[in-house]
Amino acid sequence: MRGRGIQLLSQVLLQCYSLLQEKEVLHLVLFYENRLQDHHLVIPSVLQGLRALSMCEVLSPGLAVSVLKAIFQEVHVQSLLQLDRHTVYSIITNFMGTREEELKGLGADFTFGFIQVMDGEKDPRNLLVAFQIVRDLIAKNYALGPFVEELFEVTSCYFPIDFTPPPNDPHGIQREDLILSLRAVLASTPQFAEFLLPLLIEKMDSDLQSAKLDSLQTLTACCAIYGQKELQEFLPSLWSSLRREVFQTASEKVEAECLAALHALSACLSCSVLRSDTEDLLDSFLSSILQDCRHHLCEPDMKLVWPSAKLLQAAAGASLRAYHCVTSSVLPLLLEQYTKHPQSSQRRTILEMLLGFLELQQKWGHVEEDESTLLSLRAPVCSVVFSALTDPSVQLQLVGIRALTVLGSLQALVPGFLSPSDLELVVDHLIRLALHEEDSQSSEAAMEAAGSLAPLYPKVFSGHMVPRLEEELQSERQEESPRDHCSLQQRCLQALAAVSTHTSIVRETVPVLLQHLRKVQKGSEAGNAQDMVSVCQSLHRVALQCQQDAESCWYYHQTVVPCLLAMAVQAAMQESTHPLLGKALLEEEVLAAMVPVISAATTHLSPELAAQSVSHVVPLFLDGEVSFLPQNSFPCSFQPFEDGECLEAQRRLVALLMAFVCSLPRNVAIPQQERLLRELLALSCSCNCPFTATTAAKCFAGLVNKHLAGQQLDEILQLAVNRMELGLAEGPCRMQALTLLLWVTKALVLRYHPLSSRLTDKLLGLLGDTELGPAAADGFSLLMAESPDVLHKGCHADVRIMFRQRFFTDNVPKLVQGFHGAGPDVKANYLKGLSHVLNHLPKPVLVTELPTLLSLLLEALSCSDRVVQLSTLSCLQPLLLEAPQIMSLHVDTLVTKFLSLTSSPTMAVRIAALRCAHALTSLPTTVLLPYKARVIRALAKPLDDKKRLVRKEAVAARGEWFLLGSPGR
């Protein structure tokens, strides 16, 4: 009865403790303290009442101490249930938060009392709170007195944490939570060092990897607060354990944590303040490391070379002092070993180690000449790196190129490291590797290195490398075959682009690239369309590299865009009058290659400069205003939107207009925009050339997507809908009307425009059209996929988040309904449209909808259309990995379909089917075992497929099925 009465009172207090007055709190505290002496069945309710009172703001001074003394004295906490123990921890936590000074007045008695409360705690929920209390005791400087070791023992007994949360644990406490909480306690004070470090050394020798990792991570954390005094006694044992683990472990995780701990130890010793009468522990510690590792660098078999190098680099990377101490001993030895070992593989290993030490130098910034070990080794280091660049071994060359990049970057940190003659030699090596090295890996690496070093030495590269590349580009070597000459030109173009990473160099390389493009345009070789594409690809790379620098970006734009437009206009006019001249520039692949160049040159312009540029480009296409173009004396007027067969070539240049206007920032006003939209709309619906009609439709859609909402937009969209409906009804332009419908629908879907649902319904209706149905089905891929040239975020399009999910929710039910109601001759169109939508949907969304759609996907696998098959297989493969339980319900059908499609006449379908058969092995083993023999037999046939890629997938899939059900799988 007493217990029930106190329980009621405590429940009331937990609701209204904030309303109590000081005298009432005093009276209640005295009552509850007295009740702590009552029968043990009453104690839980008493503790609940005290928890309520511990949260009162009007608690009189001294009462907090009184309550805690009573609990420490009267309650055997560890005999209570988990919830009641948690209540005690909550009372302590509340008082520590509000009555800190009073509790500190207890001195070490408070610490001792808490140790008694916590001793023997086992519940993870309570341990998290208890660990936090210990952290606060230490962080807030409560007196530990003679109880440091006891406090350490009461917490360290849980180290290392061995806890596996029960399945479906409602509390959500993970092992990692306990590990981090305990680590914060153990690494919170140097006072624990003498007890903790022996424990860590012991646990490092454990057979359990988790114990090793926890010990190493805790050691790393401790080094942040320890000094030389705490570490001194244990350094030899710590080094011995770390060395043994790195030399012997097979675990990359353990090795990484050992190196991190060694780095932390070295950093800790580097930071400790030295007194004149104390030993420099960093020197003696590094001497031990050098003594144990240095000789391994000289062993002929090189077994322990890498572990030794990693240990030395971990220690050296902790401070500049440590770096000087280690490198002054190790670098001369590595240089000596490089010359002693003639084999390329051994030289590569030594150079990679040398490279690791060179990269560490970059951490310390500018270094005085007299402090730099590297400066004294300048000549042999350069000699080793340069010799690697001329070695026949590609792998050694690649390491040499990486080392060359690091050497170049060291010049700023170690002045005088590379002389002007050395820099010229660097450039010579890069040119030779980039242009004349047979292996493409070395060539590409050399170009990347040139791009990295060019901003550091712009004068050297613009004065030495660019002229050499220009000379190679223009040279006509008679002894070379046309193929070799083409390859050399290709590499020259790539190298010119790669090196264009500084404004002054861009001003040198861009004119060279444009001059070469003009030269190719005037040529008559059969392959000059491909040459033009190569130049455009190089120009595109330069454009991307210029985007982050406003000066480079504007120079590039005002130099390249007018030049490309002038060349294209000139070619189009020549096509009208002299059909054989300039024809290559008007080919689809060349214009398509010019689009990303103009787009990349435009997207990062400031609004002011973009407005300046658009005021020239739009009048060029609408009014034939060519005055801003270089070399603007053209034989006839430029009228791309006028009718007439002779103007077909000019109309193709709408692709370049699209690249420009669709890449402008949204806040840039486009002059004569309404007129431009009407012209594009007319061209997209009437032009017989599919390339021109498509680019006009894309340009129209790109402008509509960014157009401000309002009456003007509504009018132009209504006009577009009328033209599309008329075009789709009948006549020769149905495909052009469908293309326009697709692109306008995409533009509106992306910005959530209300008209998008009406246009999507029109597209769904076309799936039942025998002529346009297949193309309309493929259009769903266009709606969902990322477009490379227009209507993406990179060109400032209005793209709302989760538009794909919204499209899926709105339209997939309609696709399913249409499929069920469609005739047999058009059912495949609905399946194709559905598979395209699902293929581009985020997988987590697709998994949630899988139960309702899986039967349709399985039916799609029976469709004879290879696009439907391929799209459906691509959709199913990740689902087998992410939703195995749902897919298991249909395993019989899946096995049958996949095995059937491994014999498809289409290689891509065979590969996709084999990948799905491979992914099937992620389903529960018990479900798959009945099919194991059948699948292994069926997969024997594609092992003899005539295509290597198919055979490769068959081997991987069949191997997994063989291992199904094996022990340890």
C-alpha cells in the first residue's frame, strides 16, 4: 500500500514538478530521502519521485548533495531493475547539469559514490548514460582524488566492447555507439595513461581483429591529449606491437590503423615542449624506427620493403621535424638502391617509395633552404626521375610521370629545387611522352602532368611547350604513314587542350586550335570530318578548364564562339553556291561536336557578358546580322529560317543557335524571344531534314523550359499544341510533330508545368498508333533520361527535384491500364514505354512499387522487341540484389526467362541475361538450390559463344552457380 501511494505521488510530481514552491520541494525531498530506507519494493517509486524533484529549479542549496548521499548510502543500485538503475543515472545527470558547484563540494566522495553506483552495470542503455557521466566528471574537473584507478577499472572492464544488438531492437543502440562512448572516456585524461597503455598493448596482441582495431583507434585518440611523460615508459612496447602488426597482418584495416597510430605517436612526441634537462623522445623514437626498418630497404628480395616504407612515411608525416629526421637518413639510401637494382619492377617499387616521401614535403608548405634535405639531393633525385621517364617499362614511366608532377610542385615550396634548364628538360620529356610514346597510358599521364604543372610555370609552358606542339601539328612528315600522321595530330590536339590550364596559355593554344580547324576545313581529305571532330573535342576540354576563371572564360567565349559561327556560316553559304566546298563542317557529327564547345563556353558567363553576347548571336540567325563575325564578307545573306531548298545547309546551323541560347543563365533576357520561338516552332514542324527538325525542337523546348510563366508563355504553348495536333493528325510531317511533342513535354515535365499532363496523355495515346507507336514508346526514355546538350542543370534549365518520381506516380498506372486494353499488335509499345520509365527511376522507389509491377516486367521479357528485352533486363538486375525476398517469389519464371534469353541473337541481350542469371545468386540459397543443376547445364552453352564479352559473363555467372550452397558462402 505504501508503494502504491508513493507511486501515485511520484507520477503526479513528474507531471507538475515545475509548479512546486521551494518549501514544498524541501518537504518532499526530506520525505523521499526517508522513504529510501523503506522496503525494497518501494524504492523504484521513490527514485521516480526524486527524479522529478531533481528537475526542479527551486531546489534549495544543499539538497542535491543530500539526495545523492542518501542514494549512495541507502540504495544498492546494481540490485535494481534496468529502468530503476537508469533513473538513478538520470538523477545524477540532472544534478550535474544544474548543481555542479554543490556536487564539487563533495570532493572525491562524489566520484567514489558514482563508482559504487556504476560498478557491475551491464545494460547498454545504462552504459551510454554512465559513460557520459564519467566524461563529464573528467571534463568538468570534478575531484577524482585517490580513485583514478578505480574509475578507470570500472569503465575499462568493458574494453573492448563485445556487444551484438538483438534483432529488431527497438532502442537502436549499436555496437559502434558503445565503442565511441567508451573511447571518449578512456581518451579523456592523461591520468588514465599508466593503466590504459598496458591494456592497449595487451589487446593489440589479441587474436580478435575487432579488439586490435579498437585498441589502435583508442591509442590514436589518446595521443591527442598525452605528452612525452605519459608515453615515455611504453614507447618501446608500443613500437614493437605496431611494427609486428604491419609486418605480419593480412588485414588492410589493421595495417591502416597501425599506421594512423604511429603517425599520432610521432605527432604527439613532436608537439611536446622540451626542457633543457629532458631527453628528446622524438629523436630516440625515430631512431628505433629507422633502426628496425632501414635495413629492409636494402634487402635483395624486397619482401618487407613496402611495410617498412609505410611505417617510415607514417612517422615522417607527423611533423616537419620528424620529416627531416627520417628523410635525411632514408632518401640517400633509396637513391642508392635505385641505381643498384637494374630491374624495372624493383626500380618502380623504389621510385614509388621515394615518391611517397616527396609528397609528404608538400604538407609543410614553404621550407627554408638550410632546413631542406631535398635541396641537397636535388641532382640525384632529378636524375632518378628523368631516367624513369626514358625506361622501356610503361609502369615505371607512369610512376616517373607522377614523380615529375610532384617535383614540379615542390619548386614553390623549396625555392631553387628545379633550375630553368631542369624545367625545360621536364617539358621536353612531357612532349616526348605525350606525342611519341607508343603506350597510350604514358601519353595520357604525361598530358595530365602537363596540365597540373602548367599553372605553376605558365611562362615555361607557353614559351617552350606550346610552340613545339604547334610545330608538330603543322608539320607534314613524308616518311610517316597517313595513319601515324593522323595519330600524331590527334595527340598534339589533346596535348594542347591538356596544357591549357592557365589564362596566359589559353591565349596561346586557342588560336592554334582554331587555325588548325580552318586548315582542316579547307582540306579535301576523306577523313577531315573526323579531324574536325578531334579539334572540337580539344576545344571542348579547354572550355571546361576555363569555366572556373572569369577572365579565361570570357576570352575563350569571345574568341571561339564568333570564329566557329563564322566558319559554319561560310561553309553553309558555300554549300548553297558550291556544293563541294566546306561540306565536312556541315556534317551532323561535326555540328554535334561543335555544340558542347559553344555550350561550355556560354554556361559560366556572367549575366552582363552573356547579355552582350546574346545581342549579337540572336540577330545573326533572325536578321542575318553578320557584322560581329570575323572575316564577315560572305557571298550571300544568312537566312536560316527562310524557305527554299538552297538554304537547307543554313538551317542545319540552328544546332549552334541551340547550343548558345539554351546554355544562357535564366536571368539573361533574349532579344526578340517570341519571334525566335515562332521561327523555331515553324522550322521543327516543316523541315524535311531530321537533324534540323530535331535541333529546332530541342532549341524551342530549351527556351520554353526557362521562359517566365505568364500569358506570353501560354500563347506560345497553345500555338505549339495546335501545330503538333495538326502535324500528328496526318501528312508527311508526323515524325517531326512527334519529336516536337517529346521535347516540349520534357521541357514542361521538368518544371512541373500544368500543361505537361495533357501532353503526356497525348503521348500515351500515340502508343496505340501502329506507325508512331514504337517511336512514342522510345520517347519515354527521352523524357526520363538526362539530356546531354539541353534541359539539364548544367545549362541552367528549370529542373525540379524528384520529377521522375512524380512522372512515375502520374503515368505508370495509365501505362498499365493502356497495356491491358491494347490490341496484340501494339502491346509491346506499352511494355517498352514502361520499361524505359522504370529503368530511369531511382531504385529505392522502384523497390517499393515492385510487387505490383513485377508481373508486367516478366511479361516484357517475352516480348520479341530486343529494346524491350534489354531495358527490362537492365531494370531487373539491380532489383535482384536490392529486393531478393520479393524476387524469390517468382524465381521459377525468372530462371526460365533468363536462360532462354542467353540464346538471343542480340549480343547485348545475351550479356544482360547472363548478368541477371549471375545476380540471381543473391537470392536465398534454399530458393535457388532446386535450380542449380539446370542453370549450370544451360550456362555451358554461352561458354562457347563467338563473342568474348558474352563468354566472360558466362564464366562469371556459372562460377557463382557452382559455388552456390558451398560452406562459407
